[in-house]
Amino acid sequence: MDGTALLRWGRLALTALERHRDEINALNVFPVADSDTGTNLLGTMRAAVHGAEAVHAEAEAVHTNEPEVSAHAVTAAMAKAATIGARGNSGIILSQVLRGIADAVVTGPLTERALRVALRQAARLVREALSSPVEGTMLTVLDRAAERASDCTERELVAVALAAADGAAKALGETPAQLGVLREAGVVDAGARGLLVLLDELVAAAGGSAPTRPAYRRGAPEQRESAMTVVSATGDLDAGIPGAGPETPGVTASNPVVAVVDSAVSGSVGRAGVAAPHYEVMFLVRGTDERRIAALRDRLGALGDSVVVVGDGSQTWSAHVHCADAGAAVEAGLETGALSGIRIETLTVSPHALGGTDRAILAVATGVGAVRLFEDAGAVVLEGEVTADVLLEAIRAVRQREVLVLPNGALPAHELVAVSVAARDGQREVLMLPCGSMVQGLAALAMHDTGRAAADDAFAMSEAAAGTRWGALRMAPERALTMVGMCEAGDGLGLVGHDVVVIDSDVRAAGRTLLDRMLGLGGELVTMLIGCDAPEGLSADLAGHVAAGFPGVEVVVYPGGQAGDLVQIGVE
């Protein structure tokens, strides 16, 4: 399999993870029963595929007839993008599976021999990255896949891929016997189920047919039988003693309310008398070395559990920990190197684990990519032309009693107030959040926490939206008078909020000037949603402009697919 074939595998795997996301989420009880493993794997794989597509597109631009892109170029891009965009423990482990493949195809395509090497390398990288490896999880199933691939006597790639996938499937069925929390819940390991999806799609991409697997459900007979008939040691997670103390100045937990989780439900197994971890902390580290990374891994292991610190092979590392003192975890990172992409989220038991929740997020979104972003974050999405009546009907269709609405600029304020009043019927609480754009909605959704009261949740989300300056780059459809002068049809228009502040005959130049204006007031993170009509290379041009002119500002680019705005920009 060359680079093009491996990109096809990535796309197949992405589609399959979308298909199995709910199944995997429902299995998620370890290390925390927050039902997000499927979502995390999907988000990480989406980042990986986007990275590979960018490399492939560059090759197409140079070689228009037949893109010459190597297997290593594609998989290295996938590994790097997955490391940077990793979501959760499972996402970080997935990045190392991709790195293992990249390391194995440095000199040629993915062959049956290279696949054996790739799986062994991936298994080694994952075990090295974990401070306290736990059996009955992704790493156990990855080990078994690597073993079965090595033992396979066939010399065809598809045969070795099938052997690895079947080995993973068998090991997956045995995970309840190895980990007590899985056995008690009657489930297999969620992350390992996701790994099996990737291996099954590799079989298909190599020229075979993706194997048919049983539906893995909570309490399914296959899982209970496996737990009874397979005898294996149960792994325990050494949680470490969570730190306690003030948070690092300038670093704010995105979900400040602590949800106390029963360790028997969440799978957070700590030492006797020590509180279970409360926060999931993730960040990227650059400007460091392996020695300091090893010290960071040890330090995080002393602060909490579920510690994973992995590299992308090109001097960027991604760190993950569940702990009680988020500030101490960030301080440990700052002592190691230059940090970016800091994410701190409350660990909250999923409503799936505790019998349901009475709150839903309803978001208005346009564009295939933007819709996926909101859905991946757990929102119910209302697409298409939205009127007050359509929004009211959508709110009434939501089953939950509490509904938080992200209108994202779809309707004016007075109509939103009228809809909110009409939707309240004594049985339902409706809270409209002041989000004037999709980028503000995404910032608000990142703060959502079902562990808080609805009013507190809405306040925190509204505060995040208000703290996000937003703008847009558009192309003028006709000659018109704006607040900064006359524009001609085809001119680039830069808007901050709803006001035109930049006019330039060169659309790209208008985008660069708009970013200068928006970042002139400060900012640490720029989020760009790329529209369906954006000129080719525009996102790279604008991201490069930020990198050159505003060192230290992080840029995240998503294919939004929205019409109208060539780029929608948020600055936090």
C-alpha cells in the first residue's frame, strides 16, 4: 500500500468510526465512565486524515497526473496531526499506532513484512508511553494483534492484516476477564473496540473484505461468556497521590466545578483514602528532549492516573493525565518545555452510566464539517434555513427537560427571546446562549459540563462565547457602500462581528489584514472554519501569516463547509 492507498484506509477508518461511535461510547466505563471514547477516537482520526489529505493535495499540485506521495509521507502526516489533535487517552494511543506504521514504511510501501514491524513498533511505543500499563485495554489488544501478525505464515498483506484483526477481536472478547470494571459492567474495552475497527478497515483497504463482527453491547452474552471462560490476571491501575494546591496563575480549568465520581463506576482506582481524579488535563510540549519527557511522565504519574506522554517523531509530544490538581499538571509541563493546546476538563460520569441526563445542547450549524464538529462534541444539530418556527419546533422535539440553545447567529435577538418564551411550558427549561457565530458556539460548547446546574453551565458557556472575538472573510457579491467605503463585486471583505472593517481587491490580503486587526487586541488561539467556496490554499496562507506575525499564537483550522463566509475566524 502506497501513500494513496493508506490515505484511503484512513478515510475508510474514519467512516467506520463514525458508524460505530455510539456503540463505542456506550462501552466506555474505563478509566472514566464518561462515554466519550468513540467521540475521541473519531476526532483524533479526523485530524489524522486531514493531515494526510493536506500532504496528498500538495503532491497532486506538483504531479497532476499521478500524485507521487510516499507511504511514509502520508502516515507521518497522520501521526503528527493525530498527536497534535489527540482527544482523550484513546486518541493519544491511536496516534502511536499511526506513528508505528510511519516508522515501518520509511523506505517503501506498507507490505506484509512492514505491517508486522508496524504493529510491534506501535505496541512498544504505547507501553513506553504509559506510566502504569493496565491489561484488558487497548494496549493488550494491540499486543495480541502484533503477535498474531508475526505468527501468520502467509506472505500477502491482506492475510497478515486479517490475522492481526482476528487476533485483536479474540483479545477484545477477553478484556472483561482481565479488568474487573469491565466485567462488572458487562462490556468489552471501548478503546480496544475502536482499535478493532481500524484493523478491520485495513483488511478492506488491503484488498479484502472487512470482517463482520458481533454487536458489542453492555451485558451482551458474548462478553459475559468470555469473562467466565477465559482466565487471566486482572490489572490494577496505580493512581498515585493526586496533588493539591492553587492552580497555576493564568491557567483556568475549562470546567471549574468538580464532579465527585464513584471509583467503582468510573474505573478510577486510587489508593485507599485518596480522592479519585477530577480533571482530564492535556497539552502539547515542544522544545524539550527525551530525558525531560521521561521526567514529566514520572511527575504526572505521581499526580494522577491515565498518564500517557507520546511523541510524533518530530519533536512534539502530547501529554494526558487524570488528576485532582490541574494546575500542578500544567506546572509540570511548563518545567519540561514550551506548552500549547492546554485543555482542562472535568471528569464527569456519563449519563449513559448513571441512567440518563435531563439536559441537551441544541446548536444551529451550516456546512458538513461544522455540523460534524458540533455533533462530535455531543450537540443536537439543527441544519438548513432556520426560522423562529423551525427553531421552536426543534426545541420541542428534544426529549430532555433542560435545553441549552446555541443559535450561532441564525436569528436576531428579539426572535430568540420570543422562541425561548414560547418553548417554556412548565415542563421544559430553555436557555438561549449569546452566540453570534459558529466559532463562538464551538468555544461555548467546549465549556459544557453536565455536572453543573443548568444555569451555571449556561453562564460558563456564555462567558466563553463572549470571550471569543469573531469575524469573517467574505467576497462582495456586488458593488455596495460599507461603513469603511465603497466595495466592488469580487472584493474581499473582512468583518469583525457584523461590521465590515476591511476592503481589499485581493481576498487573501483582506484575510491577512483582518487577522492583524483581530489579533491587535491580543489572543492566544485562532480558530478558522474554512467555507466551501474558499480559494485553494487560503487556510495555509492565513495560518502562515499568523505564525509569522504573531509567534506563540496557536492556530486551529477546520473544514467547515459553510456557504457565504470563505473563512469564519474566532480569537480567544
